[in-house]
Amino acid sequence: MKTTTVPDLDFSIHNAEEDEEDVVDLAANSLLNKLLRQSLVESSHKVEVLQKDPKSPLYSVKTFEELRLKEELLKGIYAMGFNRPSKIQEMALPMMLAHPPQNLIAQSQSGTGKTAAFVLAMLSRVNALDLFPQCLCLAPTYELALQTGRVVEQMGRFCVDVQVMYAVRGNPIPRSTDLTKQIIIGTPGTVLHWFFKRKLFDLTKIRVFVLDEADVMIDTQGFSDQSIRIQRALSPGCQMLLFSATFEDSVWQFAERIIPDPNVIKLRREELTLDNIRQYYVLCEEPKDKYHALCNIYGGITIGQAIIFCQTRKSAKWLTVAMIQDGHQVALLSGELTVDQRACILQSFRDGKEKVLITTNVCARGIDVKQVTIVVNFDLPVNQLEEPDYETYLHRIGRTGRFGKKGLAFNMIEVNKLPLLMKIQDHFNSSIKQLDPEDLDEIE
Ligand code: ADP
């Protein structure tokens, strides 16, 4: 076993007030997922459908041909490598492409094919010969708008003459310009500005209105109200579509306010579970012992790939420096990095270039690195009241039941934090065994 010296660093950081915690930034995580996504996310659940008119027949499609799309659009879909509709697309596409147009609220986790579905709907309803905006898609950030725009460009690559324009801050439009591009993707504030203040385009001519990432949208101050103002200016015949990766009550309330007479489609995500995770804790007298304990199990954890979670940026940075000084190859991912930098680090970790990733809560949710089988809580997740943060614990450690490989979780616990760990154990009704860091044979 490797013996280590603790670098001469300040352990008092754990109490320092300026020691910043990373808040989960939904828009950044969503973008990160898009940048890293390589393929569709599967789900073992059935798609739930709630039709606005339960008596009308329910169509689903197994092939893109059945949708009777324009030739050039079908070509674009196949050129993207799509062979058949995803689970959510099977149900959503016939509704979205129906005549007369139907409104839709759809919820399914990120990566299940929502963007591709509404891009297809926009492209199939656009008339390239009409030189004015006909489709409007609201996104929570410039970067997310850009990602959607890329999909429009890819899927619409054979739809010559169909063009996209971004209504985002920093995209100046000269005075008295008439917008001639057919698809506008933008953030609510700029779209409002372009329409109400600058009168650059006519919202009543929009045929398809998409509100993407509704859960991220309502998380941003002012965006719900702005979106509703935009929606109210649309014509009654405009098709309205809303998408969300999650569906808390707040999203649902917003969705029902903004989308009249909707059909609803839901695809439940795979549940996170601790069932196939063996959980351990190492009791430490004081903070610096946590480092010793970690180094002692280090050989064990680097058999696979591991993520080490710290509560604050400073703690994560400190640990990274200490481990590098000790000769370990680790990567650091924390909230001060740009999304592009984060994507780069995560990609390198995914590619196996580092065995260990040290991070904060910035990485606890929504970002899947499937091959990680070992998680270390260098700091236990707690909320502002210093109570255990159960949700975050589950997100850090839990795996989806269906795809769950077996996993290992280690908690480095200072003596005074032990009651918190016991609460976590009770909450999940799953056992967390004590481990002697000098004797790893205890790990079954
Ligand atoms: P979401 O909007 O739900 O996050 P996306 O539409 O971005 O999902 O799709 C996730 C990934 O799956 C993307 O890489 C996309 O290109 C791909 N994809 C979408 N639909 C299909 C399909 N029918 N067949 C194969 N890949 C698909």
C-alpha cells in the first residue's frame, strides 16, 4: 500500500466563508449533455400518452417513411444516420405532423430524441418560398439555441432555401431590416425585443411555436412571463409544442398555462437506485485524515474509473493539488470552468485518459459517465441547514436499475458527521458499512 505525506496545505478551508459551493446550473448541464451526447438514450418504460380528444385514433409509426415527409427531409434524416424513430418520436411525430396541427406537451429525459422530433416538425411545416419567419423556437440560452440550430442545419441540409436565424443578445440587426429567414431560434428576451420593440417580424405569421427545455426556462428569472407574452401574440392556428426533460409541478403548471388543448406524451426515466451499490464509510478523526484514508484506498479505486465529490470548489481544488503533488493523475471539473472546458475534461475522462475525476456538485446530476463504477464522497452532500442532501447523494452514487453495473461508493466521514451518514442510511434503507482503510480486504 502506498504511503503518503499530506501536503502542507491549509485544512481550515472547510469552514471558510468564501469557500464557494457550485450550484447546479441546469442550462450548463443541458448544454454539456448535448456536447457530449453520442447516441440516443434508451428507456425500458412505455410511452404514456394523454390525448386531448381520447376518442380520436392514436397513431404511432415504426418508420420515417410512414410520415410521408418531403423527399429532401427524409434524405436529411437518413444522412444523420437515423434508421427509425426513437421511442418518443414514434408517438410524437404523428401528432406533431397531423392535419390540422395539434399542440403537444412532451416530457422525456435528455437524449431521447425530442430536439430531432421538433426540428423535423418545423422543417416539414416550413414553406421555403415564403420569405418571412414561420417557425419560432425559444431556448433558455444562446448556446442551447445554437445547438438546436445545428440540428436544423443538419437535418435540413437538403432543404435548400430554408434558413435559420438566431434571436439572441449580441446578434445585431440593422434598422428597418425585414427578416426573411424562415426559422427563428432565440431566447425569450431577445425575441420579445425583436417583435415588440423593433417590430422586425410578425408573430401572427408563425405556424409552429416550440418552447424547448421548459424546466430550464422556468428556472431563469423572467423567462416564463416573457414566453407567455410571446405565446399570447401568436395566432390561434399556430401549432404549439413544449418540451421538458423533467416534470415537476412547476413545469407542469407552466406548460398548461402556455399550451392550449395539448396532447401529452411522457416517457419516464430509468429510476436511480442504490440497490446494486456497495456503500462503505471510513471514519476520520479530522479533515486531514480524510486525505490519508483516500490515498490508502486509492490503489483500490483506480482499478476502475472513479469520481470523487467535494462539497466546494476550494476543497476540490485543494484535493486535486494534493493528489497531483503525490504523483497521481487526476482531472478536476468545477463550476468556474466554461461549458466547453467542462466538455473537454469530461470527454478526456470518458476516453479513459484519467482514471480519477475530482468534482463538485456541478457534476452530480444529469451528466452520465457510464463506465464509472466507483464514487467517493470526500465530503458528504449537505444542504444549507447542514442536513444531509439525500437527492444529491442519490444522484452522485445511484445508477439506473436497468443499466446498473455494480458500483462501489466510499464516504469519507469526519467523526462529527457520522450522524448525517446514519440518516442517509436510514433514509434509503440501505446499509453503509464501516471500512478500515488499512485493510481493504474487507471490501467484498
Ligand atoms: P433530446 O432533445 O431529447 O435531448 P436529441 O433529439 O438531441 O434528444 O437526440 C439525442 C441524440 O440521439 C442525438 O445525438 C440525436 O442525433 C440522436 N437521435 C435522435 N433521434 C434519433 C433517431 N431516431 N435515431 C438515431 N439517433 C437519433
